[in-house]
Amino acid sequence: MNKKAENIIVGISIGDLNGIGSEVILKTFEDSRMLELCTPVIFANAKILSFVKKSFTSTIQFHGVDKLDQILPGKVNVFNVWKEGVDIHLGVNNEKIGEYAIKSFVAATKALKEGVIDVLVTAPINKYNIQSEDFKFPGHTDYLDKELDGNALMMMVQGDLRVGLLTDHVPINEVSSHLTEELITRKIETVRKSLIQDFSIVKPKIAVLGLNPHAGDGGVIGKEDDLILKPVLKKIFDKGTMVFGPFPADGFFGSGQYEKYDAIVATYHDQGLIPFKTLSFGKGVNYTAGLNKVRTSPDHGTAYDIAGKDMADYNSFKEAVYLAIDIFRSRNQYEEITEKPLKIKEKQL
Ligand SMILES: NC(=O)C1=CN([C@@H]2O[C@H](COP(=O)(O)OP(=O)(O)OC[C@H]3O[C@@H](n4cnc5c(N)ncnc54)[C@H](O)[C@@H]3O)[C@@H](O)[C@H]2O)C=CC1
Ligand SMILES: NCC(=O)COP(=O)(O)O
């Protein structure tokens, strides 16, 4: 059942309060037309956001609520996840602020699981200051993978450019050992399904980058491409998925080959994110594919160096809101279409 646009409830976790998260959220919803597109609910504290607002040229008005059933369409809702004041020092990294980032994220994830919000858009966290006895995850993706159904896959999206990762928050010296047949097969299937359900691409074409320089040059520079990637990709292809590669990664983007595919799958984080951010920084979105719920975030981090200076570009955050809504709609449509498929009448001979 498709919801009316403004009734799609977009939950927003506040991220690191000392970073640029609050600024990009406020700037996005400063434009009242955004409220015709969705009903936002920020998981934080209304008094604190009113204080942070003073650092920027913002006239935004908040609707603070203590219960999620009090949120209203047409308002920038703030769900008070905590009541106490918080010392904000924009641009400063500290552990106390990490606790509030996680309080917000955990509460928003709970609301997402329970269907109180339709989609989740996360503002950036600092991966170091969020660590605690209770929260030991390198990022949002890993926590959501544990909390939600499905298998999370990090996918960066900007227009028709989609870059998925076989491994994400994995130290570089462990990447090779993660690249098993099981992982590659599962990740490629997640990308394929996401392209169909979330992006309405009927028969997606997927390119996979090689791990080693020149995809190993026949085994001269590393054996993983020949021994693991090639045979596994062939198996997947033979079962009907349009997957190609492994391609030498260095020239793939520069030569424009990426434009021929619906998604490019990189073997590790920086192999995919460096070309992606070079091509689309400021407009890209980080999407967690493969889960039963939709989560997006902007393509940037906490940017302490510019926090509080009214310099942050909010377009990536706005794109993250748009994409979350688009994917939510696309999934609903896909469900409707596939729920009761039309029976194909067999031809009478
Ligand atoms: N989804 C998330 O929660 C993410 C969190 N991070 C975290 O953020 C922290 C800082 O990471 P960095 O690698 O320094 O990346 P970063 O994206 O915070 O900053 C890189 C550079 O880009 C600039 N920049 C970033 N966003 C901008 C914006 N909206 N407008 C204008 N300039 C902008 C910054 O000023 C800085 O010069 C780390 O702790 C990292 O783990 C990084 C990426 C995503
Ligand atoms: N570079 C994107 C990134 O690492 C963000 O991670 P996550 O917090 O979205 O899992």
C-alpha cells in the first residue's frame, strides 16, 4: 500500500553533536517544501537542537515530542531521546558526545524495527568516540546488520552510479581472507536483488573489480583474482546473473567503463569509495542494501574542521532523504507487483 508522500515518516539519528550533522539536517529541513515530501522526526533533544541552531542562519521551528505517537505531519519533529543538557563544543572530538550519538541511533533503529518510522537517515558518527562496553561496532552498517533482517551491504549511490562493497569495515590486511566463495556469492546476490527491488532495474548488469593490481596479471601479482574471484563469478554468471569481471580496478573509472553497468562491486572500502567520492562528493548517498528496512546517510563524515562555521554543504544529506523515500516507494511497488503475479495463460496448441 503506497503512503501519501508527506506521511512517509523519515527518522533521523543526530550523529556526532560536535560535527556537522545537526547543521546539514537543519539546512535540509529549513526548506519547507521538504515537509510536503515526508514527515521528519529527529532523534535527539529539542532544547539542544534549538541551542545548536543559534550557530547557523536558521529560522527552523521544532515540534518537540516525548512520545512517538505525538509526531505531526508538516512539522520538523524532534523526539526527545534524553532529557538532560549536553555540553556541545562544535569541532571537538570527545567520548561523551559519542554516547549521545549512540543513544539517538539505537532509539531510531528501535523505531525502525517496530515500524514507527518508515525509513532511517543517519547523520555521521565518529567511529572512535562511539565505542563502549555496550556498543562495539565500527559503523552504522554493522549494527544494523545485527539488528535487522537480511545481510547488510554498503552501497554508495549517486544517480545511475552505484558502488557496492564485498568487504566494508575490514582492515586492509584482512581483506583477502574475507573473500570466500560464500561471501562473494551472497554479496553479488544482495546487489542483484537490490537493483531489482530498490532501483527497479529488471535485468541488472554488475561489474566486479579485481583485488590485485591489474586483477593479478594472470597470477604474477597475486593469485586471488584467478583462484577465487574468476571461478566464483563464472558460477554466478552461469546461474543467470549478469555479472562480469574481475576488472583491473585502476583504469575502470577513468576510462568510463563504469557507465556500462548498473552497479560496480569493489573488493574493499577505499577501492570503491575513492573513485565514487571523486566523481560525486557532495551529492552521493551511502545506502545500506540487503536489509528488510531502508537506511541511508550522506557521503561524508563528521567534518570537525568546518563544524560550527556555517560552511557545511547539506546536499548529500538532502539526497540521502530523497533516496530513502524513493527506495521505500520502489520496494512497496515491487511488493505489490510480485504479491499476486498475473498468471501466464499457456498457449493452446
Ligand atoms: N556515515 C558515517 O557516520 C560516516 C562517518 N565518518 C566518520 O567521520 C569522521 C571524519 O572522517 P573523515 O575521513 O575526516 O571524513 P569527512 O567527510 O568528515 O571529512 C573529509 C573532508 O571533507 C570535508 N567535508 C565533509 N563533509 C562536508 C560537507 N558536508 N560540506 C563541506 N565539506 C565537507 C571536511 O571538511 C574534510 O575536509 C571519522 O570518524 C569517520 O569515521 C566518515 C564517513 C561516514
Ligand atoms: N565511508 C562510509 C562509512 O564508512 C560509513 O559507515 P557506516 O557508519 O555507514 O557503517
